[in-house]
Amino acid sequence: MWRAEIIFQARKDIEKTVIWYNERKVGLGKLFLEHISADVSIIQLNPYAFALKYQEVRSKVMTTFPYMIHYFIDAKNHKFIIIAVFHTKLNPSNWKKRI
């Protein structure tokens, strides 16, 4: 199984989203985190399963929430690095600076 690493900015993306969802409905942020965890587990099984979107960055669309997990693969260290978790309607140029 591949190891997952989440950079600081991606952790902030997740934290902001959890807060936003919890402001809409108590517990919805927790549900978002559970879905992030499940999707990261899916990526861990085969990070190459998801399409290249930008240069070396791959993206997995979340199953329930309108977000994408953006990551690149570090095959040498058998890990993938999550660089962003963004809403699908946001401009990708906002996170492309992280590449």
C-alpha cells in the first residue's frame, strides 16, 4: 500500500471546508472528513488509477462531495503527495502554484 502525505496547504483546504460544512449543518464537516479518508484509502491502493490532469498532478473526484483531491506520485519513496483539495468549480490556477 502506498503512503499518503498531505502538504500544509492541502490540510488548510480541508480545515476550511470542514468549517464551512459545519456552519451549514452540524456534523457535515465530520462526514466530509470521513469521505476524504475513504478516498485517500482508494488512492493508496493504486495511485496510478486516476488520470493525469496537469503536468504530473493526478486528480480523484470525491464520491459524495463536489471536491477533487489533487496529488502527485513519488514512486521512489512509494508515496503520493496531496497538494490540494479543491471544490470542482474553483479555478485550478488557484492551486497550480503548489506544483
